[in-house]
Amino acid sequence: MSSQPIIDMTTMDPWSAYTPDLLTRSLTHITRAYLEVPGDEPLFLDLLEEGTISWDETRSPRVQASLTCKIPQDQALLDRLDPRTGVRLFIEAGYLQPSRVEDVQPLADLVLRTRTVTRPDDTMILEATSDESILIDVGPSNNGSVTASTTTAAMTTIIGQAFHPDPTITITSPVGPAVSAMKFEDRWDVLVDLADQISARVYDNGLRKWFIEPMPVITVPALYLSVGENGTIISSDTGLTRDEGFANYVWLQYKWDTVTGEDTVSHVINSTRKITSGPYSVTESGSKILKFEREVGTTQAKADKAAEALVKRTVTRGRSFSLDAISAYWLRPGHTIQVQLPLGGPENHLVTAVDFDLRDGTMHVTTRLPDGDYTIGA
């Protein structure tokens, strides 16, 4: 009988390293949440039947939460819970261990986007997101431009335009070439494009910390999941699709204008990249084309790099796996998990999304599985 594989303990920080072995035992799940209104004391929330928070690498903002709670009895305080004023939602989650020691850690620090009060139920629904939403809020730019000594420096410049003081940004991707007077109409669009040029991903992790890092690859698992008496999997399903974002051919089109005095010059650059070998190549399975449009100034070489990064992602979206399991609150998109089902050997998967049900202590995990070797051509 094979032993359970090694887990990457660095992914668990700050939760206890003993927790994975306790997930199937008598662990009680604990969730706390509170709001911070500028200039006020924290308001701790009385959570009711609904409470979810999710991380998804395919969307921006990456982190989204929805909580149903009792409304405060102070009408003046309720009026101050106004998403337009910078209210923030804090969520903590973790476990009560069999020793009765709490292992509860900060899970998210989010910007409140919506507050809905329902009467006569006297309930309040709070919806909040990670700080990408703040950058998206200030995204539109009138003839914006960025110049920097490296691509990642240009990215940090763009992020910094939305925050004061500058946020914490961790960079582990290649820094990329210099950026010179790059024109754009939207800050978020240019940030995404710069990331694609260096095959990186850029996001806020839900705790007001930004990351610019390489695209994830299979590595040491952050979690081992199995079925059976000592397993943590509740249910699972697999899917193969030609829809839902799958493409083996990407058409990336850039359109932007430059203005000199009274003269306006329109620019268009197109780049296409497709899978040219393997079972999902355009010759073996036919073309599935996705078109992307960006209002960002670029060059042909940079457009080609971005298109290649896009098709690498879209071709992996055809095979998916999802499961429901006991919540492991440290799990995030980009982590590797090892899954053992009743039939077949263990498989390593890359996590695409994880949704935590904060009331039930369960999570829904969506993964993707890289589909073998392939080549990319124009």
C-alpha cells in the first residue's frame, strides 16, 4: 500500500502543518467576518445561512465573496455601510482542533461592492471583491501612456496609479524588455497585455498583496485528496468540452490611435497562434477560434508573444475535473493537488478555481489537466 505523498507545507502558511492529517477527523470549522468603515470601529457580523468566498484564475477580480448576515440595529451605522465610501470586508477562517486549540487565520481583506438589505427578514447581503476591482474602477484613461525599464516595472507603475500608498507587489516572473511610450485606453487592459507578453499572471491574492509570477506548472502538491473512509472527497466529476473557453486557435487584434497636433493616426496589428501538432491541433480536430480585442499600443513581436500565451491557456480548458471536499482554506488557483479516485492511479492537477462554503465547511475545486505535448505556430 502506497503512502500518502509529501505536501508542500509552504502553501499552508499561516495555517498549522498538522491540519491536513486532521481534516477527516473531529475538526470544527470556524468563520468570522467584520466590516471596517473609514473612521469607525470594526463591525463584527452575525453570519446566517449563506456565506461563500471563491478564487478563480479565469476572472478579474480573482476573489469574490458573498455573505448573508443580520443587519445592525443602529440605522445610522447601517447607513455608513456604504460601498461607495471605501468600506472593507474582512474574513477569517480555520479550525478548532481536537485539542480545542483554534487555528483561525486571515482569509480575505476585500473591498465592499454591494450591500443589500431585505425586509422584513432583516437580513443583509454583502458582496465584496479583491483589489483588482479598484484598478478596474480607475481603468479608463484618456490617451494613457507608460514607459519603464522593464515590463514588470511598467506593470507596477500601472498598479500604483490606483493605490496610495503603493501596494505590496511580489515579482517572481521574468522582468521582460523595456516598455517605451506604450499607448493605452484602459489601465486594466494594458496590465493584462503586459502580463501576456512575458507569460505571467498578475493578481491580488485577496489580502491586498499583488503578485506578478510565471504561469503555474505541476509541482509538489499543496493538498492530497482521496475518497473512502479516510478521504476528504465528497463527490467528483470530470468533463471534456469543446466549449467554455477552449480554443486551439487564437486571433489577437490590437487597435489604437496616436494623436499628434490635429492629426490622428489609427493603428491595427493582428496576431494569430494555433496548435499545430497533437490530437488537439487544427489539422487533427479542426479549428476552434477565439478572438481577443485590445485597445493597447504594441508591436508585432509583442503581439505574437501575447497570442502565444493566450493559446497556451485556451488549449488546456478542454479537460476539466471538479470535486467537492472538506475545506482546506489554504488552497488557491495555481496550486497542484494530487487526486486519488477509486479507479486508476493518483493524478496531479492544477487548481483553476476554489469556492469555499463558509457555513458547511466544504469547498468546490475546479482543476485543469495539461494535455500532453504540442507545438504552436502562426
